Amino acid sequence: MNSLTRFWTSQEIYIMKVFLPIILGFLVLFIGLLVVSALAFWWRHYRLWHLGKAESRSDQGATRFKTLVAVTFGHVRFWKELYPGSMHFLIFWGAILIFLGKVVRLFSYPVGLTLPPQDIFKSASFVSEIGGILVIVGGFLAVYRRYILKPSRLETKPTNTLIYLWGVVLLLTGFFIKGYRMAVIGGEVPDWSCWAPFSFPLSRFFLILPTDALNELLVWHRVLIHALPAFLFFAYVFITRTPLQHFFLSPINIYFRNLRPKGVLLPIPNFEEAETFGVREISELTWKQLLDLEGCTNCGRCQDVCPAHLTGKPLSPRRMTQNLKEHLRREGPKLLATPVDQRKPEAIMEATVGEDELWACTACMACEEACPVYVEQVIRNMDLRRYLVLVETKYSSEVRLTLKNLEKSNNPWGAARGTRVEWAQGLGVKNITEVENPEYLFWVGCVGAFDARNQKVATSMVKILQASGIRFGILGNEEGCCGDPARRIGNEYLFQNTAEANIGILKGHGVKKILTICPHCFHTLKNEYPQFGGEFEVIHHVPFLAELISSGKLKLTKPIDKVITYHDSCYLGRANQIFEAPRKILNAIPGLKLVEMERHHQRSFCCGAGGGRMWMEEHIGTRINQMRTDMAIATHAEFIGTACPYCLTMLFDGIKEKGKTETMAAYDLSELVIQSM
Ligand code: SF4
Ligand code: SF4
């Protein structure tokens, strides 16, 4: 057997020799069509994204590239869930291997006529075979999951089924054709059989056919039953809008991901001159927000972790993103075809997103944490709220009251400004102006100052600071709301005024280091005040306490013989990555036994108070705080530990609402520290 006939049948060699120009022409045409359709694909999408507003995402190229490689090729964000993670990994890498092997073999046809690259051909065959096997295993897992397990987060459209069926046809015909070719080459075992572990056994099946029949079957089999469907498949993927397009679009979204801490909102540019605020229509989203819509794979991971969705509110981040994608694809081409001054785009809130849906968001970032391709939901939701609040003044009476209180009294409850410092009476806490060389400003926050339960937390913290000999002071009645509720509700105007006033006061007192017991104040002061020139060193009390304990300045000696579970606050954990410090504190308390809830660390479940929802009733579905309390109850813990006044309030209420006050209690970590000192 010469080298050519080891790989191709004599009829194929004959056809290649006779029709070489046609084969080459076909290859060129194929590649040309592929290039043209790929260019048309990218051009269409590029134009759609350019409908959006400018946004800079060109910084930190090396970090972006590393993430792209790790997430796309290593699937690092997929492994949080083993089943769908491994399923996707197998299909992804299988498809890549098939494609690589295919390209090498495709080009070896014309090259092989004079110089058969046998080793390359064999290796390419092997690579494709392994790829095919991976896709079959991954595909089986996918079909089983989608059609038998049917998780509620998956939306199955006819196009999904069509792609599965088409994939099966392509894989099977690929294997059968190769097996068939081996059978025709000769009955004996070809020396490259081990390079085709799947097709070779199939070739034995073809040997039961008479040789004539084999040859009859041969001639255009390749084109008709494999190449043509494969070509049509590519055309279908590129030209129509199939879910498989995420293969090309999601990596771009990953590259341009947000590199700021999660949940940081940005100011409205040129606020004073702006004619409108927030987002009314699709072209008022930024190009990255439009790319987000196209990069979304509809996998539903975000929906599975969304507290609003899981408690029956009309919000699913998956559905909202997909609906906006449809909206973009409906509206986008119309906008592109109309001169800018004649465009009349539909309002998103009229066409696609419902008001209850939008207000249900707690800005907890669980969806963003879960999203494998870094789709950003929170800023988009807040942009939509900005339009409703600042332009349409459309919001509930609860929101109206909260905003009024913030404007008039500088706190969400509307308590008189002069009463902010009442909690500290008798504690010997000094105003910052009375402390010589203060090390820290203790920023109490509205909840710590006005909410009876959280005043105890502020008190504990004061006692710890005094016991540790730390020089600190408070702003007293000069302290105002940090602005988090106003900003997350959508009143950017009020937020900016509040932030600028606070920054002026802090700078006026020469404050450098701020210590706070509230993750919302912490996040806003640390990550958002720099947008307005407020650069301070902001420390949350939990890492601060952990440091005091580990340095030996705080000694915890009194045992607390209880089982405790810790609730990670969204703005301490997901937004600012503080996960271990609270656990260090709990583990340092003698007798205390920590058990984790079903959802903890990055996957923690919101208490229901973020995004301004602390001051809104939950009129739809079950209460989020109750669902979180149920998760704590399931651990059989006696205590719930928190590090956030919002969470403490919500869990305190949750325990009462669940009738568990006899067996369970919620504490801030500072309260446990003081008990153990
Ligand atoms: S931020 Fe939280 S509540 Fe809002 S959509 Fe995402 S998961 Fe749901
Ligand atoms: S936003 Fe992300 S997590 Fe949600 S469906 Fe789209 S890709 Fe999946």
C-alpha cells in the first residue's frame, strides 16, 4: 500500500487527481464564503454596539487578556457547578479539537497529492476523533439536562433542539465516513487504526458489505452527507441568530469585563448640562451594556441565584437580559436605518421591562457573580431607575417618602438632624473636634445612629475601641447619610449633593481614616467618594477587629458555647471580597462553633435590604429575609452572625417572623466580640 492509499480510497485519489482544480476552487470558495459571512457577522454586531454611548474599557490589557484565556479556555467560572461546567468544557474543547483536526485534514487533500503529510494527517485524525468523543459525551450530558432534568433556569427554544439534532448528524456522519473510507481502503487493519479509535471499529461494520457496494456508495458521499450539512450549519450559525453565536460574542464580553469592584455606580457625566438622565431607550445604554446583551448565553445561572426571582418577584436577570437583547435586535436595525435626528426609539420601560421587575432588584450582585461571561446587571438596572426617578418621577409612595426624608433630614427615616447623636449619650464618645490627634473617625451610619437594634452595635464598637485605647471621634450631628440609598434608588442628583457635602465636612476636619460598621457606608465612602474627590482610607469594622485580635490587642477569653452561622453581606463580601476576616473573628471566640449555610461566601444570599429595598415593602412573593432566615434555620445554628446593620435588621425580623426567637438570635460580630472579651 503506498502512502496515499493508506489514507484515501483509490476513487478519492482518482477524483482528487482529475478534479484537483475543482477541489481547490471549492476550497477557496468555501473559505471565501466563510470569511465573508464572518465579516458580515462582525460588522452587523459592531454597528449595533455602536448605537450605544461611549465607555472606556481599554485599560489593563494584560489583566483582560489573562481573564479571557482563563475563562474561555480554562472555564474557570464554569466549575462552580460541576455538571453544567464539565458539560460545557467537554463540548467546547471537543468542538475546538474537531475544528483543528478538520482544518489540517482539509488542507492535506491538495497537499497530499504530491507530498502526503502522513504523520500530520494521522495526528489530525486522532485530534478530531478525540474531539468528537468529547462532544458526544458533553452533548449527551447537555441533552439529558435540557430534556430530562429540565432545570427551570433553562429556556428551550426550537433552535436549541435543531442545533442538537444537527450536531448529532454532523458527528455521526463524520465518524461513519471515516470508518467507511477505512473499509474501502482495504480489509486489513490499516496501520493508523489506533489514530481513529472511534471510526476504526465502525469500519469493521462496513466490511460486511460487498466490495462493489462499498465502491458504489463512495463517490459524492463526503460532499452530500457530511460536508454540505456542515457548511449549512456554519451558515445557519452565522447568518441567523442562534444561541451558538455566544461562541464568538461571549469571549469579547469577557475581555471587556468590569475591572472595578462590583456594584460601584458611576456618576452621570456633565450632570449640570445633561438634558436627560439615566436610560430611557436602548441607544442610551453604553456600547458595553449592549455587548452584554449579545454576550449573554441564556444559561440562567443568574436567575438561579437572584433573591428577587427565587422569592416570586417578577424579576429574572436572565429574562430581562434576553428581552433587552430581543429589543436591541428589533430596534437596532430600525435606528441604524434612520437619520439620528429623525429617530423615535421606544422606551425600554414601555416595551420590555416592567416597573415591578426593576424595583425588585436588591443590587446584590449575585447575578454578576454567577455569570460565566461577566454580564453586568446592576449598573444597567440603576441606570433605568435613574431615568424613572430623575426624569419621570415615577416611583412608589415608599420611595417618595424615603427620598423626602433624605432630602429634608439627611437620613432615610426622617428623624430630626439634631437627634443623630442621641445613641451615644453616656458612652463618653467624643466629637472628632475634641480628640487630640484622632487615629480614626468612627462613621456610625444612619442605621447605627437611628435604629434601636443597631444602636447596640454602635455601642459595642465604641466599647471595643475604648477598651483597645484607640483615639477616635465621631462627627455627631454633622454626619449625614452616606448616600447609598439615594444612589441605588436612582436619585443621582441627591447622591452627588450628599457625597459632596460629606466630603467637604470630612476634609474640613482633616479626616484621613474612617472606620465604619456598615458595609454600605464602607462601599460608598471607599469606592464611590473618590469619584468626587473624596479619597480616604476607609476600613470596615470586621477586618479591623480581626486585626486587633490577631495582633493580640484584643483578647477573647470568655467562651460562648453556641453554634453560629455567618451571613455574608453582599457589600462586604461580593463587592469588597471580605470573606475570611469575619470567620477569623468567629473562630477566635472560644466555644463558638461555626457552621456554614447552603449559600455562603461569594454565593451568599441577599437579606433583601440592598438597592434601597430596606425602605420598600415587599408586596409580591415571599419575603427575602424569611428565605434567608430559613437557610440559617436549616443549619440548626443558635446564632446568626452578621457584619451589616441592614442584614442584622432583616435577619432579626426574619427570626421573629419565623417564630424562632426562643431558639435563635442574630448578632453583629462586634457584639459577640464584646461578649467574649
Ligand atoms: S442584583 Fe441581585 S436582585 Fe438584582 S437582578 Fe442581580 S441577583 Fe437579582
Ligand atoms: S446574564 Fe450571564 S448568567 Fe445570566 S443567562 Fe446571561 S450568561 Fe447566563
